[in-house]
Amino acid sequence: MSTVIKGGTIVTADLSYQADVLIEGGRIASIGQGLVGDKVLDATGCYVMPGGIDPHTHLEMPFMGTYSADDFESGTRAALAGGTTMVVDFALPSPGQSLLDALKTWDNKTARAHCDYSFHMAVTWWGEQVFDEMAAVVDRGITSFKHFMAYKGALMVNDDEMFSSFRRVGDLGGLAMVHAENGDIVAELSARLLAEGNTGPEGHAYSRPPQVEGEATNRAIMIADMAGVPLYVVHTSCEDSHEAIRRARQAGKRVWGEPLIQHLVLDESEYFNPDWDHAARRVMSPPFRDKRHQDSLWAGLQSGSLSCVATDHCAFTTEQKRTGIGDFTKIPNGTGGLEDRMPVLWTQGVGSGRLTPNEFVAVTSTNIAKILNMYPKKGAVLVGSDADLVVWDPEAEKTIHASDQQSAIDYNVFEGIKVKGLPRYTLTRGVVAVNEGKVDSHEGHGEFVARAPRPAVNRALTAWKELTARRPVARSGIPASGV
Ligand code: URP
Ligand code: ZN
Ligand code: ZN
Ligand code: ZN
């Protein structure tokens, strides 16, 4: 059965034009005027855009003594509700665990996924086994490797481990990724704050100032440069980190930064709320920042120095957050956002004139599809692309309430925010998952998206390094040793 989306304006990262879209076998079969299909979706007054891709989620993640509450079932359902048609999650080996074992565990979490997904692999320890298994992970279609510079004593790796891993990633044609915060300093500051009686959720923000993120971002960029590997910096939350990324890009380095919708919209005053639950629900790393950092992040999206907007969706219930009463270091770190990323970014970005609709598509879908080497299967409206599409109604409005959301948790950090711009239809490989604004998605429909290495960037970096390498000086007439 074919489906035709009629009467809309196609909006991609580089073009806007009026055309119908015909879908057959889950893919875009034709784009043009007056197309005919078995089923018709009316897109009058709407934009037809590539479905969103969220490159940073943690569904059913084991973390800080518990599991994040949204799994691949509720998480991908929430994604589709908000116009996101693909998520990229992180397989996290425990220190000492085989990467392939961890991958099996993550594979087993996905049976109920409503939309397509892929994985990044985390490198949480270093050794010959990790070095060897990284090649097998790439063969499985996972080509991006994340390194935590924070969470000391748990997920954190040191500079020498990162350098070894980055070199291996470079040789495999992969992408190095970092959570950039100086974990040693965070641990010291946290201990000092607790000793001084600063035990509330605001202590979390005090223990992770922007300088801690800026330093780690600079360090990761230097290590990636020495290793000759491209670098993706997740959850860039502040000017200090953005400045490092901007400078690296201006110097010709292949570095990308990813602000989260939370950091673009919410600020650190949330942690000063006298209601403990309100503040703790917003504890995540990096924390929300002073408002001036938001201007920097928006400017980065506008100018192209920051590339993708993600959520880092890692949702914990209020009950789970309460583990940290009396000690902020025990509050599970993470917030939700999968359902809200696209509507909130559209409203506060396109609605305010800070982003064009084409830039919106670039930062929510196309840029990451290119960075992760899955374009134009994903992130495009082109003949042959997967029909992962959102028919976006720029006039539809709602106020965000936890009571209406798909996520399993009992609150929403965007509670009360009004949005204008919502999916009329969301399609995942041609199957309608949001119909006239109502969620009607299908458990188990989601498939794993394998990604090939992208050796061209890495080869370019290596070739240039080789050309410009420091070499021994050729000398004639070396004096005899001893005078
Ligand atoms: O607080 C956060 N961001 N939790 C999820 C894990 C991570 O650091 O990305
Ligand atoms: Zn992180
Ligand atoms: Zn994360
Ligand atoms: Zn159905």
C-alpha cells in the first residue's frame, strides 16, 4: 500500500518548496506535483520535514544505583509524539566488561522500540581486550565511541586512556565523543561542598561550574588533535565549552558541539527553587547555566559553530531523585525531553526568529545524519530515503503538562511552557505513528540502523598530519663524539 503526503511545503536543511511525497515500501518513492497513492495524508498549511534524530539518549540506563525510567518502549513512543523518528543511545560496558557483552545487553533492551535506533559505544576502561573488540563493534555498525571525562570512580577515563582509545577510533574510521567535565575537580568540589553542609540540589550546580566543562572540552580537543580523530562534544552547555569548539573549528579541526534543548531554554535559577523535588528533578550534568550561556548556545546554532540539538534523555522519577535527600551527589543525574525537543526548539527558535525552518531541520536531523554517516537514508527528504517524516503544523498549540506526556516519569522539566508548532503526522519508515496529532505508534516497529565507518574525514586528518609531521633534520658533517 502506498501513501501520499499532499499539499504541504517540503522543508529540508537547504530548500523549501511545494510538492507531494509518495511513499512505498517504507521509503520515499517520488517527490513532485499531483502524486497519487492508496492513502492520502493532508499536509495543507504544514511543513513536511525529515523526522527528528536525537543523537543522545539513555533509555533504561543503569546509573547511580538505579535505571533510568524510560525504556525503549516509552522513550521511542515519546520521541515519535514529538516528531523525532530516530534515537541514538549509548551501550555502556561496566569497567572491565567486554564491549560485545554490553552490546548484547543493549540489543536486548530494544525489542519494543517504536522507532528506529542506533548505538554509540562507551569506552569506560582501557586494555587490549577493548582495543581488539572495538574493531568488532565497528563491524556491527557502531562507529562512534563515547568517553566520559567525569563520573570519577564509575565511567570516567583518564587522558592516557582517552588518547589510546582516540587513536584506535581514528584508525577504525570512527568518531570520538566526549562528555567534557573535569571529573577530578568535580569530585573535589563536591566533597568540599558536602563538608561545608551544602547538601541540597543547588550543590550539584556549584560543583560543576562552566570552567570545569571548558577545561575538559579544550583538553579533549587537544587529545583528538594529537590522535588525528574527529571529535563530537556532547551536551555543550556553556560559553566556555562553546568557545573552545568555535576556536577549534576556526583552526580547521573537525569538532562538533551538541547543545541540549534543556540548556537552551532552562537556567540555573531552577536549582534555587525552595521545593527540593523541583530542584532535584532538574539535576543533570552539566547543570543548567546562568542565562548568559543560553545566548552563546543560540548564537552557535545560528552561526554554525554548534551543530545538533539533542536531549540526553535520561529520565528519573521523583522517587528515584529522592535517593539524594541530604547528599546531592546521590541524586541520579538526568532529565527528560524526547517528546519536547522539537516543539520547544521550533517555538523558541523558529518562533522567535533565531532559527529559520531550514536551520531547524539541520540542527534537529540532517547535521547529525551526516556526522554519524547515515545520510541520506536518514535526515533527508529525497527519493530512496527512509520515509521518516514529520508533517509539522506551525499553527498547532499546546501547553506542556506531565499529565499528557508519553514518558513514564511523573513530571516534566518544561511543565507549563506553551509551544506553537507540533506534528500533525509523524511517519516512521512510512508507517503513521502520530495521526492528526494523536499518538498511534507500534511497539516493536523500530529497527537497528547500522552505520559504516566514515574514513574520509579521518584519512584527511591523517594525511595532513603525515604531510606536516615534524621530521628528523638531515645533517651532513656530524662532528665526531668526544672533543
Ligand atoms: O546528567 C546526565 N547527563 N545524565 C546522563 C548521563 C550523561 O552524563 O550523559
Ligand atoms: Zn554526559
Ligand atoms: Zn548522556
Ligand atoms: Zn495503529
